[in-house]
Amino acid sequence: MNSWQHSPIFKFFASVQLTVTVLLTLAATSVIGTVIPQNQNLDDYLHTYGQNLYRLFSVLDMFDMYHSWWFQLLLVLLTLNIIICSMDRLPAAWKIVVKPPGFKPSRFLNASCQRQITVSSLDQAQPILEKALSRSIGQVRLEQTQHGFFLWSEKGRWTRLGVYVVHLSVVFLLAGSLIGSFWGFDGAVNIPEGETAKMIRLNNSGKSIPLDFEIRCDKFSVSYYDSGAPSEYRSTLTILENGAQVFTRDIIVNDPLRYKGINLFQSSFGNLPSQNLVLSFTSRATGMEYKEKIAPGQTVTIPEGLGSFMITEFNRDHQFKGHSIGDAFVGMMTPPNGDSVEVVLPVKFPSFDRMRKGDVIVAISETETRYYTGLQVTGDPGVWVVYTGFLLMIAGCIVTFFMSHQQICIEANTAEKICSVMIRGITNKNKIGMQKKIDATATAAIKIAKQQ
């Protein structure tokens, strides 16, 4: 053992107790992360937990636990623990793999997997047994003795490294998680039809960060069930770099667009106030109706000298006498003589302004439905490290659980004019499979002998 393996620091990180402690702590904190919703609105946390618990949870980063410093520290501890444990035990296995021990018949004397057969002649049996063993295991080594011979073969020394491949896969998984925790992000952006966005808002902090490319929403469409609930909403997105179009693709829920390691998920949608409306102005005195195109903030003059009108704002879920009337434009009617009057124009109720009893009845005659698409934007630079870890884990588990280091020794000698052959085998796992291989070797030898 090297001197550094005696140090207290090495022993601490190589201890199984550390592994158990960190795993139990990770399990417990993961339960907490499930009980406390993550990355929600801070006002909701304050209302749910009260001021004192809110402060405590904020200090401990409980609202974004998987990006907290202490959770990352636990992952680092577990990663170091696995690496150092593997370093502590790998040299012995590596020595067996690269420098196999010489053939020692004494190692097979107490083997639990064995079978004895008899042959008529050792000289005739040797090539038969050698051929059968070669088919079963691989290259055969022959050693002559005073009363017979030994045949020895092995395979699968490298399979002793399978468990270390599993260890390496866990290191990759943890490293990928740490990379994602440090440099990954989860944000959102709303893009109106026909417009482009490059900045996204992070869910955990509310800060805005730029992307390396632009996203343009060319078109948004939504279909509904008979009940009125949306059945599918689809966005046509174009990726732009330096003003040049890279590609265009439709996305729907659970079918994201991926570009440069960043995922764009369809998460929500909504409608925007129309930028081009046609309003009708009806004079109560003459009954004449006049239509005028208008945009928010623009002022139009009403014929017959009835004054002017301007749209000042757009409200979602507008409240009128304590009741919601949905989306509504709000404007100011300015008569030739007198004070300005506020006019509410609900999109769903075109005749709403008749109740005002003014000289002019204002109504929305035409409007266009304009949508915005809500995208969830995530980036995780560690995802390929995690994928590599999964592949290594699959390979390591196959080697660890389904392959083994197998050695078979055939001892042949004469005793009291009887030619006895003892087949023994040892393996680091799966003794039942080794016994079957010994039986198959014996059966193959008997079969070959009958054919000659």
C-alpha cells in the first residue's frame, strides 16, 4: 500500500461509512425537494410558509434545492468517494488482468465445481480433452507430470473490471449532474407571432440572459375540443444566427426543438391585443354609422363633429361592477365641448357601449386574433456526460452480472491401471454456470472420443 493511502484524508474519502451517509442524506433531501415545490413564485412561498420559515428556507436555498451549494457539495463528496474507493481497490484487480498468476494446480484442489470421468488411455485422451477444453474456454496450456498431465485454460480476466466500469458510470452521472447544476438553466420566453426573441427569463431568479441565437415565431395555431379546452397548440419557429435563417420547424407539446444543446418546449400560449381594429361609431341623433381603422394610442376624428376617440389601453380580465367581462379595450371619448369620457369596449360584447347612453355608440366592428407562444427554454451542457454515464452503466452491469473470470483445470493420471480424469473449475461468480461448463466439457470429450 502506498504511503498516501495511509493518510486520514484518503481513509475518510475511501470509507464505506461516507458512502452510506451521503446516499442517505441525498435521499432525505430529495424527499424535501419533492415536498417543497421548486422554482415557484416567491410570493406564493411567503404566503404558504410565513415570514420566518420563508427566511430560513431562502437561506438554505430550499426553493431551488438542486442548484444549492450544499446539494452540489453532497454530489462532489459522493463523486470523490467513488473515485477514491475505486483507486483503493483497482490495483489488485488490474494486476490480475494485466499480469495473470501462473498455473498452480493446488489452487484447484478445493474447487467446488468438478467432475470425474475415466478414459481407456491417457495418450489417446490428451488430444481429445485438449480439443474439448479449447472449445469450452479457449487457449489451452499443457504440463506433463510423472503419472499424466495437466490441462489448464482460462478466459474473462478483464471482466473483473466490470464493477469499476459501473463506478466510472456513476462518476459520469454525478459529473453530468454537477455540470448541469453549475452551468445549466431553466427559463421561459413569450414570443408574439411574427416577432423575434433572444433574451429569456430564468425561472429561479427572474433574471434575463441572452441566447447565442434568435428565435422567431412565424405562426401559432390552436385547435379545441368540443368542450372548449385546447386539444393541440403548435408553433412554427425559425432559428436565426446573425440575421440569417438556419432552419424552421414546428413544435407541439412533448415534441421540443433542440439546437446547440438548448431545448425549446411548447408550454403555453395566449392572445395579444389587436394592433389593427375597425371601430364603428353610431350617432344617436342621426342613426348614421361610421367605421374607422384605429390602432392603440392613435386618435381618430368622428364625423358629424362628434369629437374624437383614442384607445388608451388593453386589459385582460377587465372588471365591470365586480364582474369579469374578459378582454377589453379602454378608450377616451372627447366631445367637441365637454370633458372626456372613458369608454370600455369588451371584445366579447360588441354592443356593450349602448348602456352608456352617450351621443355616440362605440363598438368593435373588426379585430384580428393575434397569439403569442410561451416557450420553456432549458440548457444542460452536462446532458451528454450523463448519456455517456448511462451507456457505461449498461455495459458495466452486463459485464458485472453476466460475465465472469473462468478457469478450468483437467488433471489426468493413472492409478491402479485406471485412467482417471478430474475436471475442476473456479470462477469469481456464477458457480452454477461453471459447473454446467465443466459438465459440457466432459460431455464434449466423451463425444469426441466416440467419434474417433
